[in-house]
Amino acid sequence: MGSVENKPPILHIVVIGFHHKFGCQVEFSFPPLVSGSDGKNQCPSGWKYLSTLALPDGSHNFVEDTVFFNLPSLSEPTESIYGVSCYRQIPVERLKLRTADMTRSTVQKSVCCLARQPIYGYIEVKLSLIADAFFQQGDFSNTELLQRAYQQLNACLMDDEIHRPQRHFYLGLSLRAIVLHWRHKMLQLFKLLLLQRRVIYFGSPVRNMCALILGMASLVPRLLEKGFQEVACVRTSRPISPMPDYTETIKQFGEIEKIRSSVYVDAVDKCADDTQNYNQSIRLEGGCEISSVTHSHCNNDQNSSTQYQKCSSLSDSKDSNILETKRCDRSNSLTREGSVDALSTTLSVLASINPDEYRAPISIFASGNLCLPYLSLPYMDLLTDRSVLSYVVGTSNVLFQQKRHLSDVLVDIENGNFDTHDAELRRQLILSTEDLRFMDYLLRHVQSPKEDAEGSEYWIREQFQGYVLALLRTAVISDGSTKDFDHFNANFMHALKKTQCFQEWYDVRPEIDFFEALPAGHPFAGTLSVADMKLKIAQTMQNSESGRKINQAVNSTSRAVGGAISQAKGAFSNWWSSITIPSTQLTSSSVISGNCGDSTGKQNPSGDIKLPEEISVTFQNKSTEEITVGNNVHSDDKPVEYSQNFQENSETITVATQAVDSNTQPEGVVEIGKEAEILNKNEETSDSFSTDNFALPPDNTNSSVFTV
């Protein structure tokens, strides 16, 4: 057998458990993580804290979760190992065999796979079924199921890794969910990834966080397939216990490789010589069949390959002559039109070009630039080592969130926002009008997707492929003084050209003729429109510091307006009740007599009680637009009009009542006594009262009527 066959795609399958005294620990590994051991409670020194990665902080709050993580190779300084862990928590009552160390009401364990390729989602689908079957059998001492699963996983992946379909790398990374949740901020996170900064994602449960980090990485053409080898590799400037030193562990790792290779060879031989052995099901109580499940996935992979190849062959099936003709005519034939859909034609041309032609990927994660989808607390010291230049990490431990010096940007998964104290970085991440058009175009299609077409997972990745090519073309051709730089944000472009990943790519880029044949500038460059202004204003209000302050002021003002109106309604109700009380009770209350008398507080000598004809609450502003709020109250066939007139930028509220006898003309304004004091106790009450520093939300500028 060749060298590839001696290196199985799946290195180990491991069970991590939580012990009430010792915390997280390895309970089983196949093949053993440490040569010559029984595979229990032992880890190589370079993977000392593997158990804390597979069983994340805060996992006890959830019944199940999935973790994606990366580890440095124990033998190769420039290779990484990719982990997938499926966590489960069940009550002890569901176990058939309970041990003495199970002292709590629930049992927490993770079934973990360590692989040579970053095919997280592909492994997750199969490993999740394996974990369910392992828990359903109710006996954790029975590990035969896991050994058979290890052999079957490798049998499914025994094809040459170089020719593995691209769909394996992208499975489980839902880009549509990311677009719909993060909207325009998604492009900011993507551009932040290209700048190679220190970024910490914080959230729990961790599955969505890991998928977000890897999903953003998958948008960089060919990064997962070809540029993910060194995502966990760094030679630290000082000894750090979780990191391998590549000297003491090499000999130990060599012994492990021999055991692992022999196990893998046996699995492949069995699969080739007697396939029926793998079709036999391991039947568990509850009807779970792990063998049939994993093999059905292998068959489904083969059956669904035709559909995926149809999508992935779109760029490869282009006739070379037609493609060459397009290159020659791109800059001349494509015009800038006002329609966003028309502008997307340029993006389609760029997306159709094979990324290999422009030397993709840009190696964002290499030479001390790390990508760790999940990182546990024991690895915190790694982030402060001077050999670590940048990183994108995910964590569920609040201590990472509190250590603000560790990150340039802190991304809050739960709230869907990110924060940075670096003013220059904030300027670099501002989206241009063209960028906003691009994201608006994506959103419209993702909200109404078509299968294997606009709005699909493949389509989203293809659009970003075209965007990246336009970005690189602008960085190579433009000198920084043209408008093309402004279309991508000139601050961002200047920062991008200084990054290590761009400079390394620039050294191996194609000849200049390749880029000159491409359309110039941003794919969505064009004439400004009203829609562009709306997008820009919305983006500014959501993401700028001044915009956030305005939103806070608007929210506070809205609460103030609501409170004032509620108090006014209460005052009106009390006043109206005092009017309708019989006259014999009026003399018993000075408050009531004061409310029913004239402006001097004396009772009406005629004894006639004048009913109010109109009560108005007016918000007077500079703008001429008004919002009228009205409600007709009928009592004893005498209508009472209660209206509110709102005008923008008001600083005065006026409340007045006018009493009109049914047979006479209005005699003046009747004072609201104590009820007016309820509305504003700090000012003298007469015919009106005012409130300073009052402003209405800007949204309340259109005319409308509602009932109070």
C-alpha cells in the first residue's frame, strides 16, 4: 500500500468525560493517544488539554452541543489536526450500568474525532449518529461500537485526500443562516478576517460560533482546501504546556503512527476483502444500527455527487476560448448601470474564473496567524506569546471577554454585534456604498433562494469569490489615489496591502496582464440613488458610535413620551370623573371645587357645570408636518374631542381645555388644577405647561392617527 493509505483520514476516536473530582479527562481512545497505554486518562504532552476542548466551558447548561477545534500536529511543525466533538448529557437513570464515580444526577460525555483534513461538517454528520448510538446502549464500558465506527469512518474516507470533493469541506457551514443573521455586518466580519487582527468570538452553545468562524473562512477562495494546514501551528517564544515542542514527542508519536497505520490497514483490507462484514449492523436497544447508518451516508455521498459536480463544474466547464475572449472584452463591454441586478453581471464574470488562476488562496492563517474555532481557558497564555501575530478564536469562557487587552475586536454571538476600541480599525471596517449594494444584493436573493441557484450556499460562496477577485485586482492595479480604492474603503485597502497574507500572495501573483483583462473597480460601482442613501444612513445608525448614541436618545425619548401620554390620560380621567360627580358632593372637596370653578378658583355662581368640548395635547416643533392623535368620548350626548398634535423637534407640550355651554359661545379657558400638577410638578400650572429638552423620535414624522 502507498504512503497515503498508511495515513488514515481519521487519526483517533476519543471519549471525553466529566469526573466530579478530576474534571474533564480522556476515558477512552482508539487507537491509544499514548503508545503502550490502555487509552484511558492519558494524553500526549502536546495535547495535554485536549479534554477541555472537546468538553467546552458551560456545556453542562445544554443537553447536547458540537465543538469544532484545531490542534497542532505532534510530529509536523507545519501541519494541524482538526477535531470534532459531539457532546451529550443524559440522566443517570437511563444508564444500564452505573459506576461508583457517577455521583451526580446527569452524565456528561463527548465523543470526539481527530482528523487530518478540515472536513468538520462531514465528520459531524456521522459522529453525531455514533454518539447517539453510544449513549443509547446505556453502557459506556462497551467500546466495541466506537472501534467499529473508527474503521467505518476511515473506510468511507479512504479515497485520496487530494481529490476529495470540495463539498466535504463546506458541509455543515450554513452561509444562508449567517447572511440572514448578520446581514451587512457579515461583510465587515469578512473584511476583518482579511486584515489579520486579533479577534475573539464569544458565545454559548459553541456550535453556531464555530460554524460562523469556519463559514467566514470558507468564503476566502480555496482557504479551507489548501490554506488551513498551519491554523494551529506556532513555535512559541517560551515553553507553554499545551503546545508540542516537536522534539520529545516525535519519537513517541512515531510509535503511535505505527499502531494507527496497522489498524487502518486492517480496516481497509477488511473493507476490500469482505464488504459484508461492514454491512452487518450493530443492533442496539431502540433499533439503532450504526453500521447501516454510516454506510448509508457513504452511499448517499456517492449518489449526491452528481448534483454537486453539476454546481462545481460551472467554472471548469467554460470553454477556454470563450473565457479568453471574455477577458479581452471585459473592461470595454461591461458598463455601469443603475440597476443592482445589472451591476451583478460584472460579479458573475469574476466569479466564473477559477481561483487557481490567480494563485488562491490568500494564506491568512500561517506563520503565527492562528484560527481556533474553539479555545478553552488553559490556552489563554498562548494568545499573549509574541510569536502569535494574529488570531481568530472562539470561546465560551467569560474570562476571555473580560480580558480586553487580548483582542482588537470582540464579537458577541448572542447579540449579533462586535466591538473595538481601535478608532483606526473602525474606519477601516466602514462599508462603502458599493459594499452596501453588494450585501443588499445578497440579502434579497438569500431571502428568496432558488435550489442550486441564486441564494443557495454555493451561490453565496461564488459571489464572495468574485468579490475577492475584484478586491485583489484593485489592490494590484490601482496606486491608491483612484476612486477604485474608495469603492472598497481606502482605509481598508491601505491596511490590506500591509498585511502579511497579502504580501505573501503578491509575491506569487499572476502576471499583470491577467488583472488588466478583468473589469476594473468594484463590481457594484455606479451612480448614487435614493436607495443608496437609505442603506448608508441605516448602516451609520447601526454601527457608528454617534448612531448608537442617537438610538439610545430616541429610545429614552420614546419612553418619556409614553409616560407623559399615560399621565395625561390619567389626569383627564380624574378630571372628567370630578365633573360628573353630583353638585352636592362638590362642596365637600376643595380639589373638586377648584377644578370646576373659574380661573380664580371660585365656584360657578350659576350652578351650571360646563362640559369640556375639546382637550388637546400639542407637541409644537419646527417642522410643518403633524401627527394627529384623536379619540371621541361621548357622554350625555355631548361629544368630547381628545386630540394630540405631534410636530417634529418639539420642546413644548401644551395642554388646554375649553368649556362651552350648549347654548352660548365659549367663555374662556378652564384651568386644570391638581391634574396639571401631576403632569408637571416642578412648574406653575395655569393655562398650559411646558417640558424642556423634549425631542420626538425621527420616525414620528409621518402623519398617522391612532386611538388612545
